[in-house]
Amino acid sequence: MSVAPISAVVTSSVTPTAYVSSASPAGTAAAGATDGAFASTLASSVDSLQAMQANTDQLAVKAVTGNLSDVHDYTIAATESAVAMELTSTVRNRAVEAFNEIMRMQA
Amino acid sequence: MGTFGAIGIAGSALGTYRKWLDAVSDNLANVNTVRSTSETAFQARYIVAQANDSQGGDGGGVHVAGAAFGSAEGRIVYEPNNPLADADGNVRYPDIDMASQMTQLIMAQRGYQANAAVVDRAKELYTTALQIGRS
């Protein structure tokens, strides 16, 4: 029984798959864009939360200096910023939870 | 208004009812304001409430469009002992009905309370939404 010798692999004959070479960078870019979208959404919601709390602080200063015309303005602003704070922290916690879930994945 | 639409709308209503309360308070404070017949009487203040047009992108709610004033004639009362009385012994009282003002006071208070309840419920509602999926 004769064994055919292994012929050398001619590398030039192997063509890289067009799918991987072209799709890979595009896929990474797309993933990056999605990450950026979430990050920017979170960042903008943190910004708006900060603006809300700044408004609440201003109203609190008005309240103690006697310049507050409407009592409910302050209490409503305080309520809104408290709920917004809770919302932002919930979104952030869920994101971290999802990340941890992914990190725990095993093949 | 964004996320907290209901709270913002109820807040605008709270402002309107607060102003109504102010108007009623002013009317009650001046219910016995006497003037001489050569002057106009104290005119009752009334609040003109107007809906915020949601087509304008304001997202609903209400605002005070302005104030309306009651009769400038008032009531002519015969009080010869009053230092402001004219030659015929008449003075001018404002044309304010105290019972009507007290009724409006209750309406303003109840309206304010209702909208404060809306704020509370809306906050409760948003908090419930945040509890979804929380183990």
C-alpha cells in the first residue's frame, strides 16, 4: 500500500474569504456604533438628570431665601429629579447586570 | 415635558389653582373695602384659565390667560356715619358675594388637592414602572 506524499500547500491558491475580510471591520464598527449609542444615551440622560437637580437646587435656594412663589414648584422638581435619578440608576444597573451576565457566559 | 408628562401637566394646574386661591383671597380681603361714591368700587378679581394647546407642542396643561374684573359700580349703601359718605349719605361697597367667594375657595382648594394627588399617583406609577423585572 502506497501512501501518497503530502503535497505542499500553495498559499497563493488559498484565497481569504471575502466575507471575513470585508465584514469583520464593518461588524466591529457597527458594534462600536451600538455601544456608542447606548453610552451617549446614558450620558445624555445623566446630563438631563444633572440639569434637573440643578433646577431643584435653585428652587431650594429660593425656598430658603423666601423668593419661592410656588411651593409646589419646588416639591414637584424634587419629585421629578428623585424619580429621574432612580430611573437613571436603574438603567445603569441593568446595563451592568447584562454585562456581568455576558461575562459569566461559558461555552 | 418628556418622561414626566403627567407631573408637568398637574404642576401647571397647581399653579393655576394657586392663582385662583390668590384671587379669592384678595376678594375676601376687600369685601368690606368702602370707597366714596365719586370713586369706582373695588373690583373683584377672577382668573381666566386657558388650556395649553397640545398642538403647539407644549404637551397639555393649563395656564392663566389673564384676570377678569367684576363690577366697578359696586353696591351703593346708605351709611351717613361713614366718613367717606357723600352728601346723600351713600358709600360704595364692592359687589362681592361672600358666599360665592367661599364656594370658589373650596373649589380652588379641591382642585389643588386633586392635582397634588395626580402628582403623587404619577410618581407612584413611574416608581412602579422602575420595579418591573426587579427581582
